[in-house]
Amino acid sequence: MGMVMANLLSKPFINNFFQDLEPVQWSNFIWFKHHVTRFSIFTWMAFRNGIKTADVLISRGISVAPECIFCKDERETLNHLLFGCNFTYHILIHTPPRMKCMLLRPNLWQVFNSIDEGDMDSNTKSFCYLLLSAIVYFIWKARNDRSFGNILECQTTVISMIKRAVRYKTFKRKCFQHLQHWLE
């Protein structure tokens, strides 16, 4: 059984399996060397418009409250949930230091693209990608905790969970040691 799995996960097999698919520009943002699968899957789903926000559920005939669970002011769409909302925008600008300089509310693509175009080494970019993927994951988790678990975490708590998770995933990696101060 182990040999079969090793063959299925080999680089030639994977390249052959995906050869007919068109490459997407954002794949390097989420499937980088030090990605965390749990965070990357949610970011991948967001890039593919696969996250079931209220507007998507309503379009499928499922009855849900249309307003954002965090701000209650606007309809919950993917762009609103990921940084259009005051609650989530605050999380974004207070987690990675680079995001503090964003003057306008970015969408998911703009956030990752600003890192990609930034003047930084590959380890710093990977760290930022990991941090941004964790932000997507924990925003979605906080949204679902509010919707289904009646757990109301504040922005500070969500930011703390993001930093703690990324710190846990990176503290033993030498390539990220110089960036650990971002998580304090």
C-alpha cells in the first residue's frame, strides 16, 4: 500500500494528472513550499469562489440571513467577507505589518498580489502567504462560530488565534526565524 501511495504522489504522476488544466495566476500564493494545507484549502476555495457565503446560498434557494454576520450592515458576499467588512479589514491591517499601508479596501487577489509584487525575499513572501492564508481560514472559522455556535469572538481574539497558529507552524523553521517578531 505504501508503494502505491508513493507512486501516486510522485512529481511525474502529479504533473501528468494535471497537465490538461490551465494554470492559474494565484496558485503560487497558496501552494508554496511551506504552506499549511488546512489554511491553503480555504484560500483555494476563496479564489475559486467555493466558499458558501450568504449570497451563494441564497442563489441556490437556501434560506439564510443575507447580511454579514460581523457588521450586520451589508450583504454577505465573498468580497465583503474578505476585507470589505470593517471587522475583517481590521484583522487584515493589524496582522501582517505590510498591510497597514493599504489605504483602500482590497479584495483577496489584491492582498496576495501586493505581497507578490513586494520587494522581499522568497522566505518573507512565503511567510506572508502563510499568514494571509491563516487570516482567510480564521475569518471563515469566526464567521461559522458566530453563525452556528453562537461564539462571538472579537477582532483581537481572532488576530491572536491567527498569530498563535502561524507561530506554532513556523517556530521550528529556520527560514522564518527572523520574522517571528511579526507574531508578537
